[in-house]
Amino acid sequence: MIPVATYEYGDCMKKFLVILLSLALLAGAGCSSIQEIFDQANNTSNRETTEVPVDVTTFSGSSGIETSDATLVSVETAESAVTPPSVCEVPGTGDPAGAMTYGDLTIIFADEDRTFTAPNTDFVIYEGSLRTVQVSIPTNTVAEAQLNAELATLNDKSLQLQEDTIAGAVEMYEEIGQENFLAPFTSVTSIGTNYVSEKLLCLGVTHDVYYGGAHGGRMIEAYMYDLATGAEVTVDDICTDPAAFKAQVSSVVVSQIAGLPEENNPYFEGYETAVPDAFPRAAWSISDSCVARMFTITYPEYEIAPYAAGQPTFAMPLEDLKPYFNEYGLSLFGWA
């Protein structure tokens, strides 16, 4: 049973924070990141600064979702970051809400809407939707079976979040009664592709949740898979020294924060420590325009900045991280 918020504001916020922490721990495993939040970076013959829009989502006092203006993170691109043709993103065809085909790979999405009423009533206490995913790779059935087993675990985790949210809604309803139950609990899970090449599939998962109280929350996850084997790929798999890689990424993020004007810097004091500490709970991904591939990392709410800052996202050229990849990582990214 998940903790649920009450309608006394102080208790609500305390319990809501516990919920978010629990969700973040749930999502800690796996290749992190996956929100399709970056426009493709532009490349020039010299290194230049590009402003990348990042969506920041906030929630209303009910279960509705409001999207604020995009924030901008400055990143640098370089001619040396040009993507090798063999690992450029494979163009997809089909319906993003149904099935998308990328070469020999077909990704199949299924959406389910669900409404739950209080016991013995028609009073709605939960509304949500769940997207699940599976794949077809007819040219490599062994990888297809392994990847679908990995995706079944991902789908089960999303379903469990929905079931926990319903259980929390029932508990809240029984505690405060219908007259004080102001809005249905919600959980909306969406899944999409962040990056697809001949060698890699990177999926992004977003959970939007509302448990009563002042506002809802959002959790972002990301997963990377080797299309030759179907196995999930993590930082530990692709780096010679994972600790050094994480330290380098964190150092770049800290430098980007430090470079913000004071009046536009929402980050907590002590972010220099909070950024590396939060790396295991952050979501990382790759964006690729076949011009310059970028490594992006998104931090959960409250980890390094207040709720109003959303999920802070930072970007850096994947090329700059090349020295940290082992032979397997170099191969996956087309450098070996």
C-alpha cells in the first residue's frame, strides 16, 4: 500500500514527498532517460553554443496537467561529434500510437484507459491510462524473445504503479469520505522512442501521477537495449570506469549550473554535492540528428531544485564522453 496525501496541506506535502521518493527508488535501475525533450542540436565547423528547449511540466490543484513555457539549456556542439552513418537514427514508419517500424524492428504500443469507482458506489476515485510495449524482430528471434522479456518487466512495473495508485485512492476515500474527496487520483504512463539505430533502442517512460493535495508529480525513466542480443544496457556495461564517467557527467552539469546568472538559478544550495549524489536516480538518453549526437540527463523533482523547476535537464555532446566508453560502448555507438 502506498502512502497517500491528506487534505491538511502540511501532511499532504510530507506524504507526497514520501511517494515521490518511493517512485524514484523504484525507477533507479536501468539506463536512465528518456523523454523526447530536445530538439536536434545544430552543428557548425566550429564549436558553438546551441539553446535546447526543455519542456517543464507543472500540475494544477486537481488531476489536470498544465505545461509551462520551455526552459533553455545551453549546450555545445562540435564538428567532431558528427554521427557515423551506420549508427544514425533509423527513420520510423507507422503510427506512433500503434506500431512503428524501424528497419527489421517493429515496436508495438498498446494503450489502456482505466476508471475505478469507490466500493459499492459509482463515485470515481481513480482515472488513469497505461501504455505497454513489445517488439517484433523477425530476423533475430533470439533477441526478440530476450527484449520482450525485458519489456514485460518494464510493463509490469508500470502496471504495479497503477494498482498502487488505485489502492491509495481507496484508502483515502475510506479515510476522508466522499464529501472531502475533491478529485480522482490519477496515474498516466506513456512510453515512446528516444533513439533507434541499427544497434540500439532507447525508450523513454513518463509517469504523471496525482494523489490528492496541492499538485501532482512526474517521474521520467529511460531504458537502453542492445538490438543484437535484446539485453538492457547500463552505464556499467558501456564504460571502462563507470565511476569516472558519472563524475565527468556530474562535473559538466555542475559547470552548467554555475554558469547561470544568479537571478535565473533555481538550484538548491549545495548542488555541487546534490548533482553527483542524484546520478543513480537520474534518467539519461541520447538524441541524434545524424549531425551531432547529444547525451542528455534529467533529474527527478526535488533532487537538485524545487518543484517549480520541474525535472532539470542538461545536455552535452556524446563525443565528449567517448574516452570513457569501453570497447562494447564504442561499438554500440559506432566508434569501433
